[in-house]
Amino acid sequence: MTTYRPKIVSDYPVPETINTAVHEVTTSIKPPAPMQNLHDKLTRAANAFKDGIRYIVSEHVTEQYTKNTRSLANLDGGRFVNAKAWLSCGSACKRMRFLS
């Protein structure tokens, strides 16, 4: 039996353009006498930065989804029925409604 595991922020990849830009920044840092531990620290810092971007965007998308879902729930269904009736009504009917 497969268990359901909701997706977490780290499941979504960072867009390739952002990944490339961050990689270019970290590889452009060339201090005198670089050592492997400096490269490792820069890589960790770049990964933390990308994780931060991923988290912020995910948080934004979740907020917008929640906001839009609430807005849709508050829509008045009667307005849809009235609009549908208006569209199905002929031009004479529309003129009469407009004049009344």
C-alpha cells in the first residue's frame, strides 16, 4: 500500500535560470589561494539561498491560492443565473429590461 506524502517545498526544483545565475555568482568569486572548504561553504550558501527563494515563492503561491479560493467561495451564484438569463434573452427582451 502506498502512503500519501504531501509535497514539500524542497520537492519543487528552482527554475534553471535562477539556478544558473546563482551558480555563476558563486563561481565568479575568486579569492587568493582558494581551498576546497571555501568552495564547499559557497556551495552551501548558494543552496541555502535557492532554498530561501523556493520557500518564499511557495509561501506566496499558497497565500494566493487561499485568497482566490475564499473569493470564489464568496461569489453570488445568483449573478451567474441572471447573466445566463440575460444572454439567452433576445434583443427585444434586453431592450425591455434596459428600459425598466
